[in-house]
Amino acid sequence: DAGVIQSPRHEVTEMGQEVTLRCKPISGHNSLFWYRQTMMRGLELLIYFNNNVPIDDSGMPEDRFSAKMPNASFSTLKIQPSEPRDSAVYFCASSLVGGYNEQFFGPGTRLTVL
Amino acid sequence: DAKTTQPNSMESNEEEPVHLPCNHSTISGTDYIHWYRQLPSQGPEYVIHGLTSNVNNRMASLAIAEDRKSSTLILHRATLRDAAVYYCTPGGGADGLTFGKGTHLIIQP
């Protein structure tokens, strides 16, 4: 299995632009998580889905952030408009629902907003 | 969410055992104790988890205090590839994870 796939791996954009980060979970996994990592705040959970349904989005920082999971094999995290303080590494992770299941993380997308 | 306390950093020599402590005094009765690690420039990876009993897997062992307010991750023979930030994070089995600052493990050759 290829593992969790994220694209792009690096994104540089200017303040005010729309940014879309993409994630393909491991085939067969039905939970998907979005995390953000910065030096100041560490690793933070933004949102997670079970069976394509958002379960907890309390970590989404503000309305500029939105996440979707249109099907079991694809999710997006969108920032519109982007701001310099959104610069971070964004990780996607997936796991199986039910009982205890470890999360498998992708390589991350490094976002820089100028 | 349960609050965790871990040393900021620890240092060990290659091929020696490493004991990484974690205090989680506010853990709930149903929370698992998860350990993940993050190698440089990579996403976190699962190491081990437990609920009440000590656990072993191919990567490490997890010793859980009887009152569950603390745990210790044990790497039996550290290698240079084990140099990473290690996170202890109590939580549900299927929920999102809450990460603290973790312990930066340095391995000396």
C-alpha cells in the first residue's frame, strides 16, 4: 500500500489567495484526520471524519478554513483567504473505525503564506 | 482532554535501553495511552498503545502504572534511527489525537 498520500508537498502562496490541500487515505480506512503543526502551537487536530461525515471540527481555527470528504478516497482542506499565520505543515492521517486503530500519517504539506 | 507532562529532551547512547516517562494524572477511565513518534521532516508514526496492562510490540514496550496516572515507553536497544520526538497522548481509540510538546530523544553513537 502506498500509505496516505498528500498533495502538494510544498505550497507557497500570497496572502489573500485560496489554498487547497489534498489527501488520499489508505484504501479501506474510513476515518480521516487533518492536523496542523507549527513551532509555536505544536501538533493540533483540526477536524476528523468517520465514513465521510465530519465528527469533530472544533479545532478548525476560523471560518476561513473548510474541509470536505466527498468520498472515501479523497479529502480536501481549503483556506480562503489565506494569511501568513496559516503557514504550517498540514498532516492528513487515516485509520479504521471501530475499537482501537492506530492512525497512519501522510508526509505532510508545508504551506508558506507570504 | 487529559493533560500530559513529558521531559523536553532526553539523551541516550546507542544500543542502550531508553525509558521515556509520561505523566497523565487527569486521564479518564476509558482513555487509551497512545505513544507516537515523529522523525525529522516526517509525519508522526504510531509506536504503541495500552489501556491498563503493560504491552509489548516489535518497536517498544509500554509500562503503565497501576493507577494509570503515568506510563513509561521503553526502547530496549536504542539505535540512531530512534532519534525523534516521542509523544504520549491519552485519548479514545478512534478519536483525533491531542499532542503535547513531546520528548526530544537524542541518541549518541
